[in-house]
Amino acid sequence: MIPLKDNIRSKSFPLVTITLIIFNVLIYIYQSTLTTENLHFLVTSLGFIPQRIVLEEIINNSSIYPLITFLTSAFLHGNFIHLASNMLYLWIFGDNIEDKLGKFWFIVFYLLAAIIGNIAHLMSEPTSALPAIGASGAVAGVLGAYFIYYPYSKVLTLVPIGIFFTIFHIPAVIFLGVWILLQSINAIAPLAGEAVSIAWWAHIGGFLLGVVYAIGNR
């Protein structure tokens, strides 16, 4: 399912949402200019690597360097589809959460969701040496908050039916409920041969943070 738009108009100009999108796009454009070697260095330096966090804590707990990757990883993306998917969801659902929380607290919330998403990934795969990158955990936090604040809004959705596509207006509670269900299924029982580089638990962690935050701040 691909969301196209929701039916709740922004009450104010979504400055933070648009700024985050522009920032992520600019970073991806910068990534695209790098050589393969330099891009690898960037991703391994600023991506979130659970094993590095665990080993750093065991061997040298005075260093704060690995901790910055809880945030820096949320602004890197593996490919254009990865970027476009995250930014589409942020564009559709972020403006309303920005309205609800206010611009400053929306920034705080977004970054907190990124951190919690990475913590969830760390707990699920503490020995992983693969760098996890992407705004998925942070965006999932936005979706979790939207799930609580606007459950009955309608999401215009492009839905594949066989080889064809059709458009439906789906209540947000169903659209986002299906979304988190699919993330959970993939996290618990991934399909054979599926890419293991997707940090499904980061999505779940971010979403749950959004739900808890929204319930506590209605």
C-alpha cells in the first residue's frame, strides 16, 4: 500500500517537516557524489552498528563517539527508494504531528523516535556488524503518534490488486494498523531469502514510542 495523502489539512506551515525532508534529500544528494570507497567510509562511520556500541561499552566506556550514530544514522539512506519512501510518509503524516506537538517539541520527538528505534534494533541484534541507516525509526514514531491522534482520518491509498492498482480512502487506524502488523511479521518471522539488512525492530520501536508519547500527551 502506498499512501498518497490524508484528509487533514495543516493548521500552520509545516516548517520542521519540510526542513527535515530537504535536509535528508540534500544529504542523499551529497552521498550520490561520493566514490564507492568514500560512501562506504561515510556509512560505516555515521551508520548505527550495534556491535560497535556493545564492544565500545565493554572495552572503552569513556568514548562517546559511537553514541552519536544513534542520531546521525537517521539522516543517511541506502538508495533512492529508501529515501523516497521515508520522505513520502513524513510528508503525509508529519505536518499534522507537527501541528499537534508544536515545532520545537516535534523536533525533539522526531530525534527521540530515531534514538528509540536504534535502541530497539540494538536489543534485537546486539552483535550485528552491519550499519543500519535511514529515517525509518523516526518516521515510524510519527506514524505511531498519528495512529493515536488521528485514527479516523482518511488516507488516500494506492493499493495493488493483482497486476493492477486501485485507489481507496482507508481510515488511518486501519492503514497504520496494517503497516505495523507487517513490520511485526517481518521482524518475528522474516521470509526465506529476505534481506536481513532491514532493521524491522527499529520501525517497531519508533512506532511504539510514538504511541506511548501520544497517549501521554493527548
